[in-house]
Amino acid sequence: MATQLKHFLRALALIGILSFLLSLMACSGKQEQGGWNQGPVAVATTKVTLSKASYYTTYPGTVTALNQVELRPQVSGFITGIFFKDGDHVTQGQKLYTVDAQLYTANYDQAVANLKLQESNLSKAQKDADRYHELEKNDAIAKQQVDYAEAGLEAAKKQVDAAKANVQSLQTGVKYTTISSPLTGTIGISQVKVGTAVTAGVTLFNTVSTDNPMAVDFSIDQKEIYYFTTLQQSGKAGDSTFTIAFNEKDVYPFSGQISFLDRAVDPQTGTLKVRLEFPNKTNLLRAGMNCNVRVGNKNSAPVIQIPSKAITEQLGDYFVYKTNGNKVTQTKVIPGNYIGNNVIIKEGLKEGETIVTDGVQKLREGSVIEISGNDSKK
């Protein structure tokens, strides 16, 4: 009796296992034929076509001055005067700061007096040498005395040269007690006040930078160098290819031009710096501002545009579902610029293919579909 019960239990266990396996196979079959839904998935589709597109490619950029100079003293002393207001527009040569010049002026005056003394000594040495040469002609003086006179004359000449060099050096020191603007532009906030002790070549007074035009720097991939070179060669005044924006609403009202492409590609990043120039008569652009450089599309060739809702993302890759009869195939694509509700497809689709635009969330590779509409929005 016990043996029969044991066989009966084993049979029940086998039946349970077989039922479980059959259930798994049935579920798998359903998944292959349209997911976990009962029957085909209702979707809307659209046919892939080529069309012309007007769009911008954007790059992060930074506004910078075309020329910028830090003001540092070339003499040490105390600040005695500041002759501008922070943020003023200054012109080249305009007086900005003065350093106490009393010591430098006194040393200069002393050097001038010494120069006059040395010139007087030179005059005396010249007269002595001339007189001894006349006496030498009549053998009325020893040759040694004439040589001494010539040596004294040469020494006096060198003393005069040294005195002149000292005067010039001290005169430069007096000149450096006045700090003038090296260029025309905007001056920043003063880092020193009247009475501040400053050290030659060390203390930072201020910074002056040009303000019109202004530059915008950004980087491009080395693959884009050829394209940007052609843009530089074909650029014209008033061309709207290059514009900048600070957000979606604040677009700078003037367009720019390529100033230059950098000398070499950065080997670490594989990028090349590009500099644009923009007019700045209204002083809206300030050095250090971050912006988006917008490069207008100049490629007149038609491109593939599809509704952006047709794209799904998986682990950083992008896919669309192409129709194949009453089933779908998942296809990897490389999207480009977004234009409104559409996106340009760089790779992965061809003209004439049909893709799913609605219902993509319910689809898997090989899902069975039922087309319930056609999405023709572009």
C-alpha cells in the first residue's frame, strides 16, 4: 500500500512540473507574438521622407576681450592719485594712477646736476689735451704728459656717458610714477586706494580690456575643421551664420564672424578653438559671460526628419521601430538637431521606410502590430 502511494505522489509531481513548463512555453509564445498584450498592438506609423531643414548647431562659448592688460607699477611707493571711476570707458594714454614721485624727482635732479659736472670736466679735459698737443708739436712737453692728457680726456667722456645713462634711467623712473591706460576700453574695479603702498612689478592696480568688438571662444571637434574653414572663407559682413544666445529668449541682436581658427588641435581633447568677433557698441557683452554659440545650417541638402516621440532610449543608445509587414524591428539611429517636435536623423534610416510614432512604449523586437493611424506631422 505504501509503495503504491509513493508512486502516486511521484506521478503528481511529474504532472505539476510538466504543467509548469507548458505554462512557461505558452507565455513565451505570447510574448513573441505581441508582448504580454492580448493580440496585436495598436500603433500609428509614418513614412520616412527627406525634407529641407533650417536649424542651428549650438556650442558652449565664453565672451572674452580681444585685448586685456593688467596694470602693475614699475616703481615702488605710495598711491597719490586715482583719476577715473570704476567701470569707466578709458582711452589709450589717459592718466589713471600716480605714485609718490618726490624721491624719484629728487634723484633725477641730482643726476642732472652730476651730468652737468661731468660735462664740465670733459670740457676741461678736452682743453688740456688740445693744449698739450700744441706743445708736443714744438717738443715743449714730455710725451708722457700728452698721454696722460689723452687718458684723462677718454675717462671724462666715459663719465659723461655714464651720467647721461643715469639721467635717462631716473627720468624713466619719474615717468613711471604716472600710470596711463595702455589701450582704449573699459577699466575694472580698482584694487588699490590713495595711500596704498605698492611694489614694483607685484601689486595689481586694475585691469583694462577692449570692449568693442568683443570675442567669443568655443571649441569644435576636429572632424568639423574643414566645414568651419569653408565658413570662414565664405563669411561676409552681415552674415547671420553665427549668433549667440544667453537663454531661449535672450538672443544677441548682432551676428558675428570668424576671427580665426586656432593653430593646432588639442591632442588631449581632439578639439580646436574657434574665435568669433561681435560688435559691441551698446556694451551688452562683458568679458567672462557664458553663452551658446549658434551656427546656422548652411547645408541645403534635404535631411531625414522624424517625430521625436518615435525615438526610445536604452542605456544611452537611441532606437526606432521599423515596420516589417505586421511586425516591428528595433533599429538603432543616431539623432541630430531637434527642430520643434521633430529630430534630424544622421544615421539609421532611409527614405521610404515606415516607422512607428505612437505606441512605441508597448513594443518589443518582433511585436505584432495593428496600424490604427498615420502620423504625417513634420
